[in-house]
Amino acid sequence: MALSVPSRSRVHTAAIMMAAQAVNLGSILLVTRLYTPAVFGRYATVAAVAAVAGAAGALRLDVAATTAADRDAAVLLRIAARLNGVVGVVVGLLAVAWAAVAGDLDRSALVEAVALGALTTALGLSGTMVYARVRDRRYRLVAVAKLVTTLVQTAAMVAFALPGDRSAAALLAAMALGYATGALLLFRPLRPAADVGVREVLRRHRPFMTASAPASLINGLTLNVPLFFAAAVSSVAAADLALALRVGALPSALLGQALMPILFGEIAHQLRSSPRRARTSYDRALVGLSVAGAVLLTLLAVGTHLAAPLVFGAEWAGAAAVLLLLLPFLVGQFAVVPLSQTLAGTGGNRQQLLWDVGRLLTTGLVFLPALADWISWSASLLVFSLAMVGWYGVHVLLTRAALTRACDVGGRHAGGERAAERPPDGGRVADRPVGTAQRSTVDPLTPVGSNLPAGEQA
């Protein structure tokens, strides 16, 4: 089988994404020099709240827009953007209320709450605008926005630290400023058609709100539960875990997450036109990502363990040990996450939701014994890492089964359509031009014979 050669545009896009992660690597080094582990641990714990709320705040309507009809997409994206703003305000107010109940409401707590609300809004808007441009297949613009986001975040982080404000609120504000800049670069005016009713659009895409959004919320909690448990142990433990996850995510961001918009955009396009090609693309990408992840992350973990005291400083040596414990989990994440939204485009909705719930429950059960002092914190991290590998394997099986169903549905529809078009005298109908989309009357996000909602990102 001949290997396809990436286009020049895709190579440029991947290069820009890699440049963004190179800047991210520099920002990690600056963080370890400018901010103490305790401050960074506090920032990471609070920012995790923004990550959970910001990712789920749009109710996954922005994801629905990537495969929706043009008339629906503008409505979905506009509603998603407004929801991002509302969720940010609510998170900020809840942070103020939490500080008041805890008796810690002062000027610094208010500043941190405002920064948290701003980060939640900016992160959500950035994600929504990324999905909007992915729908348009503007991958290079998405890459440029990510690069600018990282540059602004790094510059702001340094600028806020120079006057001496090396607090968690300063880091939150720096991240918010970067995401807001990226969202502005991606923004395009949305003008829904006048005859499109909002209620009708929401009803057509209700599965995303009723199951995909809860799955996204559960997913966000699962990814951040270890950090919340670490914060319960100590702020230094949270800092070590957060830094290990950030360093371990670099290869994923460079070669995995950097390709996520392209992979998801192309597979979503193939699901509308040629489902069999979508399954082949998924399998090929999964194998490549698995091999690359195993090699790159092993080298990174070992190298970080050896060089951490010199690169990050002696106070950050614990992060290197945590990175080694999380190696199996990071390899699984590297391979599966860039392709995870394929399940959302093939109707594996109930399975996805159950998968997310099972993974969340597993994560909680893994770390509870550590809080009860039944096992050590490092042992719980290793058990968590191995358990997540198993769950990622389950996700692959679910996605491949959903892609197989999509192929079968596409084949039956194509056969029925050709039979209807065949002339009565038995003459042969000319094949469709290559690349012509063969659209079905069945919503591609809903399996035949059901109204089950689509799933969400691993």
C-alpha cells in the first residue's frame, strides 16, 4: 500500500503547532525558576476548575457544529459562545462564595476569583472558536492561534512576575490573556439564517447536550481528579504532579494534539462522504501514534529523571519520579486522545458515557486509599497509570466497533440509492465523481434505529 504524502499546507500547520509547543517548553522552564512549587501547585489546582467548567460549558454544541448543516452550525456556535461567557461569570461568583464560606475572603481571594472566571471564559471561547475553524478546515489558522496563545501566555507570565507578583492569580491571569487572544484571532462574525429557529436547532442536536456534555464534564473531572487528590495531600504534591503532566504532555502536543484538529476534521469529513476511508484513517493513525508515543515518552521520562535537578531545580526533583510512574498512562493518552472524538461522529454515545463514568469511578477508587494512608501516594499514581491504559484500550475497541457500524450503514445506503437510480431496462448508472459526498437522510451522529446521543473526547 502506497503511503500518502502530506500536503505542504499540512506540513506547515504541523510545524506551527510544534513551534507553539517549543514555546510551551520554554514557559515550563520559566515557571520553575520564577514561581515556587507551592504557588504553582495552587495555580494548577485552581486552573483545573477552569479546565473542567470551560470545556463543558458550551454543552458540546460547538462540537455538534463541526458536522451540522450550515444553517444549524451558525446557531450552535453562537449559543456555545454565549454559554462560555455565562459559565465564566458563574465560576467566578462561586469562587468568591467559596472563599467567603471558608473565611478567606480578602483582596487576594477576590483577585484570584476574577482571574479564575476570566480564564474559564477565555478557555471556553478559545475551544469554541477552534471547532468553528475546524469546521471550515482552516487548520493553519488554528495552528497560528495556538502559537500566539502560547507566546502571549509566556510573555504575560514573565511580565506579571517581574514586579514581584508571583502568585497563583498572576499565572491564572496570564493564561486567560493568552486564551482570549487566541479566541480573538479565530473569531468570525456569525450570522444565522433568519428562518432558522433556535429551538428546532437545539432539538435536532439535543443528544450533544443530554449525553455528550455530561460525558465531557465527567471526562474533565477524571483528568483532574488526580490533581485534586494531590492538592489534598499537599500543594507540593500537586505541583509535582502538575509539572509531570505538563512535561509528559509535550510529545502529545507536538505530534499528537498538534494533529488533533486535522485528524478530527478529516475523519469527520470522511464520515460524511466515505465511512470506509474513515475507519482506515483511524486505524493507521492509531498505530502510528502508539509507536511514536511509546518511543518519545520513554526517552522523555528517563531523560527528565536524570536531568530534572539541573533543568528545573532541586526543589522540583519529585516531578521527575512522578513522570516515570505516569509513563503508561501518558503513552495511552498520546495514542488515543487525538482520535477520541471519532466516537462522537459515529454514534457510540451510550458506550462513551458509560466509559467515562467507569473511568471516573476507577480514578476515585484508586486515590481514596492513599488519602486513608492505606497505600503510598506514589503507589496510587502507578495503579492509576496502569488502570487508565486499560480504559484507553476499551475506548479503542468501542470506536472501532462504531466505525464498523458506520461502514455498514454507509454501504446499505449506497446500495439502496444506486438501486433506486438504476434505469428500468437494467442499464448501468455512472459512478459518482471521486470525492462527491453521498449524504444520508440519517443524522451521521445518530446510529440507525436509535436516538442515542454521541459521545465525547477521551
